[in-house]
Amino acid sequence: MAAELKYQRILLKLSGEALGGQGFGIDAQTVQRIAAEVKRVHALGVEVAMVIGGGNMWRGADAAATGIDRATADYVGMLATVMNSLVMQDAMEKHGMATRVQTAIEMPPVAEPFIRRRAVRHLEKGRVVILAAGSGNPFFTTDTAAALRAVELNAQVLLKATKVDGIYDDDPVKNCYARKFDEIGYMQALNMGLKVMDSTALSLCKDNNMPIIVFDLQQEGALEAIMRGEKCGTLVSKDVKEPV
């Protein structure tokens, strides 16, 4: 069945806010729903790696604005991603999936350290690998960590789950005339200042030709549709025409 799919290995990037019913904290029902969506593609034979943000608990940049040292604030944010990852692991295992959490900051009683070859082996064995603590370095976002891990693990696509169904030229919530892009190039997204991912993450994907699909995970079946090659969300890659 996996041979019929467009993608066999993916990296799914979730924001921390996606786990919270109101964007803050953790909503158990929401976490279970996300786990169920991942199970649908995992059951097809897709190898799944995940990176989850920590913004539902802590945002390093916001904390730094209050006077906390930026590096310290970012390390606290990394710990928030570990908490989210452990919660997601628990939900996935309740859905019958084998999982492993790997962290960029070593904490042996909680999770494995990130070792690229071990992570790849877990994926080959059908385990969902949840990659926590960002890249392990301050001043880098979990978007950048997701791009880095996608490249390291030879993922075929980086999937960024958001609250909207793709990339728009303006905020569709505030502007009903905002135009959605079905496809857009890396440089176009950078030059237009579109909020796809931060510029470091987008540049890393561009340099390594890692396609990005921005989609709405709240849309039931969207993740599975992407695996089957259906058009869903917005594709960011180099092989697109200029937007009109």
C-alpha cells in the first residue's frame, strides 16, 4: 500500500498552540484527535517523524521581552517542547502506535538522545519518532529544528500544520479578500515576507530542496489526502511559476 502513496517518509511540524483548546495549555481531546489523524497515515505504511513547538506553555522571544535572558528563555522553551512531546507520545501509544521521543538535550530518564542513525532505524521499524527540545540551541525556532530534522532524516516532505488551509498573501481571518496560494517558490515566500516559517527554516529548506506543505490539520483527513497525492494546502518548492 505504501508504494501507492506519494510520500513514504514525512516530518510533521505542529505548533504547541495546536495542542491547546484555547491556544494555551494542553487539551486532551485535541491531542487525541491529532494522534488519530497521524494513525490514519501511519497505518498506510508512512514513516512519521514529528516536531512539536512549545508555545502553548512558553515562548522564548516573548519571555525575553520581559527582561529574561534570551538564551535562558529559549532553553525553558525547549523543555516545554519535551512536555508536549511526552503528552503526544502517550496519546499515540493509546492509539496503538509504537513511538520514541528523542531530545536534543540529553535527559535519559525521560527520552532517548537524538541520534540520527537511531532515529532513521526507528522510522524503518515503523515507529513514530517525536523530536523534542528543538535543535538544542537557543536563538533557533522549532520551525528551524523541523527543517533541520527533515533534512537529516531524509524526509520527502516537511508538513507544517496550521489553523488555516494554506498560505495567503494576508491574514484570511482579518481580510476576507486575502488570496490563497496553491503553490509558491521559496524565494517568492521569502521576498514577500509571507508567514510560512521563519526565514532561517525556509532558507534551509530551499538550500536542501526540501518541499514544504502548509495545511490545516483541523480538517479531518487532510493529512491522509496529502499522502495520497491530493492537492491540499499550499506547496512551497522551487518548481513553481510566479504567482499572479
